[in-house]
Amino acid sequence: RREVMDIGAGVVGVHRRLGATLARLDSAVRVGQPLPLQPMLETEAIQPHMWQTAMQSGALDLLDVATVWRLSEFYNELSVGTQQLHRLGELSETVLLPVAGAPAEEFWRPAAGLPSGGPSAAAEPPTGGPPAGAPQPRYRLQPRYQWYTATLGELYETTGTIVAQSDSLARLLAPPGRR
């Protein structure tokens, strides 16, 4: 239980930072002033020691199948998130660091059919399209940088799932009087 809670507490910070980064990009694009992309070099090395020990020692035999299944799902999602974070760091190193300090125009291009520059009445958020009937986006990421918001969005979703699973598992694994 302690390991699950500690992992959840650490991942919630990453989740919040990702959400803030995505919101900052969305806001900047919405007002027609897209920001340069910032390398994400965070390296969270989470080692699930208790999970590995429980698997090796046979301690999982003491738990019911449903609980083992939920624990397995949690640790699998953690593995997916770690891989996504690693990929984001590698791409940041190889693609963004070489252009560090470049102006926003390096990363963004005016949307087709719209004039460039100046404030925008409505722009596409980098994580998705505008609602039906909304004005078309004013800026779009350059094709070579589209991985950035896609990976941030995927990682944001994954970390949200990990946080929810850790909260649920912590309650499930709590002693009967503390649930």
C-alpha cells in the first residue's frame, strides 16, 4: 500500500505540471501569441520494488485475483507512463535542445488561409481541434514538432489514470478500519 501511495503522490506532481504546460500553450495560441516549445527533460525513475518483491516471493498468492489484477493494471500503466516520459525526454534532447532559444515562429506556422501575426479571436488548442462551428485555428504546430503536444497529451492522460488507480488501490489495500 505504501509504495502505491508514494508512486501516486509523485505522479500527481507530474500530472499537474503537464496540465499547466498544456494550458499555457492553449492560452497562448488562443490569443494569437504562440510560445516557443520548452524541452521536457524530467526523468522520473520509479522503481516498483515492492511489486517486484511480491511477484518474486509469491506474496501475491495471499491476495484475491481481483486485487492482483488491479495491482497489475496499475503497474502496467506506470510502465507505459515511464516509457512515454522517456520518449518525451529523448525527443526533447534531440529535437528541441538544438533549437533552444528560437522564436515561436520556429515551432508554429499560420493556419492555411489566415493572415499571420496579431491577436487571434480563436485558435486551435495544441491538444485538439476547436469545437464544431468555432472559427478555424490561427496557428498550427510545424509538422516536425507535432509529436510534442501529442506526447504531452498522452502522458497527461496516462498520469491521470495512474493517480486515479493509486487512490483506488490505496483505499482497497487499507486495513479494514481505515477504508
